[in-house]
Amino acid sequence: MVHDVCMARPKQSDPQFKLRIPEELKARITAAADASNRSVSSEILEALEIAFPPPDADVAEVVSDLNELQFKLREGPDHDELESAADSIDYIAVTLMKIEEKLRKLDRK
């Protein structure tokens, strides 16, 4: 199953915290949120999901995600599907880099 990078929608009961960020970064986040028709909060959550994939992601799951993504792209995706595919590719790339890093650490032992 291709990961919907922003899997969980925030609920009112979810924890909150204040974050101080430079004005320039806030402007870039706001522009990205506007471009993808998301809230600033959803845009930040998506970036965090990409940066911190679930720890149990493994190579077989990533390969399965790539195969499903390839199939969807060959079916002639619309604009929203292309954006979703790009998000999935980002997620998969980060996951693969983290898997590679874990393998390197194992090789050093």
C-alpha cells in the first residue's frame, strides 16, 4: 500500500505545542500549504511524517509501495494523484535512506 504521507488528520484532542520559527521559514511553509491546498498545520505534519517515517518500515514494504506507485502512475494519474505520488516518492526515498543508514551501522558492528 502506498503511504499517504499525511496519514492522520489532527483532532482537537491531539497534543499541541508552540513552535518559534524564523519568519522566512513560516513564509515558505505558508506558500507550500497554499500551493497544495492544505492548511499550514497539515503541511507541517506532512513534512514531519516524511522526516520521521514509522520505525517499522522495511525494505519489502518500501518495494511494495514502489510497485503500487508505478502501477498508479501508468494508469494515467490526474493532478491530485501526481501530487500524492510525489509525496509518496519523498516518503519512500527518506525511508530507504534510513534503512541504508541502519544497514551501515550493522556493518560497522
